[in-house]
Amino acid sequence: MAELVFWCAAVLLVHTYFFYPLVLFAMDGVAQVAHNLRYMRSGANQRRAQPVGVPPRVSLVVAAYNEASCIQQKLGNSLALNYPAERFEVLIGSDGSSDGTDELVRACTDERVRLSAAPRGGKTSVLNRCIPLAGGDIVVLSDANTMIEPEAIQRLVRHFEDPEVGAVCGQLRLYNPTKAEYEESTYWTYESLIKFYEGKRGAVMGANGGLYAIRRSLFQPLPASTIVDDFVIPLRILEQGYKVVYEPEAVAHEETTEDYDKEFGRRARIAAGNFQSLRMVPRLLSPLAGFPAFAFWSHKLLRWCAPALMALAFLANLFLVNGIFYRFTLMGQVLFYGLALLGKTGALKGSARRVASVAYYFVTMNLAIAVGFWRFLRNSQRAAWDRTARASS
């Protein structure tokens, strides 16, 4: 029994972190070969057709809670985006801000800027209120502390020329003003690569609230208790039979936090929201959903089970120490967790320190998932969010 538990846990962990990306790479390779064969037989032009006609109206919706320190920079960044001014608006949804955010938005004289202010209710209440108010056919969602590159809106919107596309996720690049390299950057690059390949199959497993776009007509009001709106909204669109794609050239930038306790709390909050979302996208749990279900189980559900799988693999390994192979696997696990502990202390130098930091990030990320699951079981995670302090704030 211990051997069965060990191998089940190990295989599932290896699948979610290694085999699943390899499957995506292989599927993309096969699809590319098939595409090339069709092209050689037909001789059709592979160049993307240039868009014709009037570009769609776009509304940039930003949920803001006490963002006085960055809202003016956000407005300046938004109004400088390269999109026809007469087809573009910025809608700031203030969620009971009490620090002067509303007054700063009202002081903006550009008629493309609108403010929708209401008492504190959480980000979900802001989106439920503002998305139906938006004048654009395409709604771009962003955070107040996220700065968008000038061409990003055009690069998101061009995908909606395909009527099967319901949502487009941009690429969020994190930066740390005090560290050239930091723990989250490696994992973030890895996750972005997976999203890129999922996007080629029209099934990106969730967006990042910093930058993504949806067809306004496909938005379904969210339950007031929703915690991870940027995960649920794209998956609900996927459930409706539309594609969710990834546009790596639509780039936005966001600063990471130096407060690791708050960062851990943010991850735990997201984890609680992930477990909560299971009842909001039930059709993606069924194998009948095809590739989206495979991606959902492989990329998300197994990741959320990783803390339990890691614990089971370790405990089962303790009962198998009589075998030479299992002695090595137990030693490997002990060394990995020891490396994570060294990553916390910062005792190592150079490349060893970077490896230890990644191990520490991986372990704390999974600890946050476990904490989030406990909050989900207790129903103790509130939906309203607090802005995360940044190094420059």
C-alpha cells in the first residue's frame, strides 16, 4: 500500500509540473506538421489578413480601492495607449475608496475617463457594476498598479476578428525594483510558457487581472463571494464554447511586493478562491469537455492537490526505507526541503542561492495552497481585497 501511495503521488506531481507541459509541446508540434501539410497541398497564403473596417469600441475597466498613490500614473498610462481615441474609454470602478482616489479621477479633464464609485463591496461588485456600464464591445480588464505598453490594446483586440474567440490574455511581466533576480520570476516564466501553448489550443486556464480582454456580451455576473474573478471569468467564457487565447506581445508591467508575509497571504487568498471556483465552472470537470477538461485537471486541479501529494509521497517513503531505491528518493526529498530552508535563510551564495530560493518559493507556494484550502473549508476567506504594498509605495 505504501508503494502504491508513493507512486501515485509521485506520478501525479510529475505529470502536473513536467509531463503536462511536454504533452502541450508535443501536441503543438503535431498540429504544426499537420498545418504545414495542408499548406503545401493547398498553396494558400499564410500571412495574417490586415484588419479592415472600423475597429471595435474598447472599454478599459479598472477596479480601484485606495489607489491614490498610483491612480494618476494609471490614468496617464491608459490615455497614452495606441488605440483610436474616439473608440476608447477608461472606466474606473472605485470600491469605496477613502484616500482621495475618487477626487483624483474626477480631476482628470479627459472626457474618455469615467468614474463609477460605490460603497465597499469587493472587486466582484465593481466588475458586476462596471462591465455592463461599459460602452465598448470589448472590455479590457486591468489593475490600478499595472502599467500597459502602448501597443497592447491593439494586440489584444485583433484576436476578436475571429468570432470564436471570447477572451484574450495578455502577458504580465513582474519586476522587482531592488532585485535583478527574485524567486517568483522563474516560476512566472514557466507559467507564461504553459499559457502560451494552452492559448494555441484556445484553452488558457485563467487570466491575470493585470491585463486581459473579453467580449462584453459574454460576461456573466459573478456571485458576490467570488474571490478570483480573473480565473472564473475566462473559464466561464470557455464553458460557453468560446476560445480563450494568449497574446504574449500584449505586455503589461507590475511591481512585486517586498512584504513576504503579505505576499504569502495573497497566494493563500488566491488558493482559497481557486477551490471556491470549482462549483462555478462545473462543466470543465467533465471529460466530455475535451481538451479544456484535460488542461483544467492537469494544470490546475493537480497543482491545487500538490501539497497533499507532496506530504503523501514523503510519508509513504518513510515506510519504504528498506529498499535502496526508496532510500535515495527519501534522501532526495529531505535534501530538497533542506535546500528550501537554506533559501529562506539566504545562507548560500551565487547560483546555489538562486536554486535554493526557487526551492523555497516552491515550498511556500504549496504551503499557501494548503492554508487557502483550510480557509476554503472554513469559509473564512473574504472576497474584498486589500491593495498590496509595493516597494515604491
